Amino acid sequence: MTDDKMLARIAALLRQAENTENPHEAEAFMTAAQRLATTTSIDLAVARAHSATRTAAQAPVQRTVTIGNAGSKGLRTYVQLFVAIAMANDVKCDVASNSTFVYAYGFAEDIDATHALYASLVVQMVKAADAYIATGQHRPTPTITARLNFHLAFGARIGQRLSEARDDATRQARVDAEERAGTEIALRNKDIELKSFYRQASKARGTWRATNASAGYSSAARRAGDRAGQRARLGPSTEFSGARSALEH
């Protein structure tokens, strides 16, 4: 399957997830979308391993992904969501010191899948947090503190869900090793090639963290964010750019 076909099928799965009111169906479509991304990635890795010649399009790439404008509050939580999705799709990330953008390193199909998932989930995260804040259940915790904690828990839960789906797809690919000749070698070569590319291309210094000491902590908002992350559906959205606005105080 080509990268374009994979993205088209993922988009179809995400639309199905968006359109169902059944949370179990939404979960099934979400899992299917991540498994499809993983399976396609493995198929392309096997194809690369068996290719006599390699083109530039078959090598790892570096892309810049804009997260938000400088000075916007809560950018770290958006970055955390992107990084969690990236980790489930074999994409390495370097983060700008002000969290306004991310350098994504990986194979094109993996970065494409990561971006498609992020574009849907970031909107859901913001909407779910808005709904939680509107209930007033976060009081007396300051709104900004509650929102940040909600986002952090949401991102962590999403990362866990997508990683589980990725692991399931990878295990199945290994079970089908006879049909997917060279799967283990292809996956190992892919990992080695990505790590080598990252070491050569990355200029990152220091360690990025999703939170800082002044952010504050709210256990209630964390629990609410975790629940929202469990319920989150995947689906494309035209509201992507608007979702990255500054967080309210």
C-alpha cells in the first residue's frame, strides 16, 4: 500500500469514528487507524529492505511541524500530545525551546500518520477541556492550572492507547512472518537507519519537559483529562489551526 492510499484509508476510519455515538465503535475505529498506520509502515519497511536501489523518497526525512505562536500559553501540552503520537509511530522529535515548533524525524509515511492523528486529537483535547472547565468542577483550582493538567493527562492516555494498538499490529506482523518475509530484519534495519539519521541531523541540546515548576498540579483535572483521553475519537478536522490558540487564565 502506498502512503497516499494509507492516508486515505486512515481518513475514512477517522470519519467513521467521528460519526458514531457508540464509544466502543469509536475505540475500534481508533485502534484500526493506528494498526493500519503501523502495518503500512511495516510493509514499506519490508519493501525497502528488498529493494535493489534506494531513492531519496525512501530515506528518513526531517520536517518542521508548527505547534503555535510564541507567547501562547500551554504550548508544552500540545507538544506533549504530538510527541506521544509520534512515539507510537516511530517518529523522533526535537522541540523548540519555546515549544512553538517540533522537528520530526522519520520515514514519510510515519510522519504523515502522526500529523493526521494529531490534527484530529488536538481539537478533541481542547474541546474536552473546554467542556470540563465549563462545568466549574475544577474550582477552586485556577482555570489555567486545571486546563494544563487536563491536557497533560489527555495526551498521556492517548499515547498509551496508540502504543498499545501499535504493539498489537507489530505482534500480528511477526505472527504473519511467513507471509511477510524478512519482517524482523526490515524492522531492525528501519530502527537502525532512523537512529543513524537522527544522530546526524539533530542539533538538539538539553532536555525538553512538558511541565515546569510553576504550572501547578490538579489531581481532579488529571483524572478528567485521563477519562477524556480514554473516550477520545479520531477524525479529521478543519478546526486544526484554531485549536492552538492561547489558553485562558
